[in-house]
Amino acid sequence: MVYGNISGTFNHAAKTEKFLIGKCLNKLETLQSALEILHEEVQPISDPILASPGYRKHLTQALFYKVIQS
């Protein structure tokens, strides 16, 4: 899971990926836990050129959810 423009040190949600290994993505509990881990893992920086940190954090979760639902 790779995300751009979060911060200078973050672009890969490794903790979330590690959690998902061997798990069934169709289970609600798995999805909820993965979203919680992603929420903790993603720490956007404030940058006047980019969207707000809160929006970018929410966007990472929304994109993940969209991929799972596809």
C-alpha cells in the first residue's frame, strides 16, 4: 500500500500490510482493524501547497476502503 504526498518520511503503509497478510478481506472485523492501523500509521505533515493533513489522512482510508469494496 503506497501513498504519495503524506510526508517526507511516509509513503508505504507497511504496518497495515503486515496486519493484512493471511487475513480474509471480506470480514468486517479485518476491515475495521486494518482501517484503525492505517489511521494510526498515516501521519500527514502540514504543507500549504497540499490539502489539509486531516483530508489526506481521510483520503488514505477512503482509497483503501474503495479498493477492498471493488
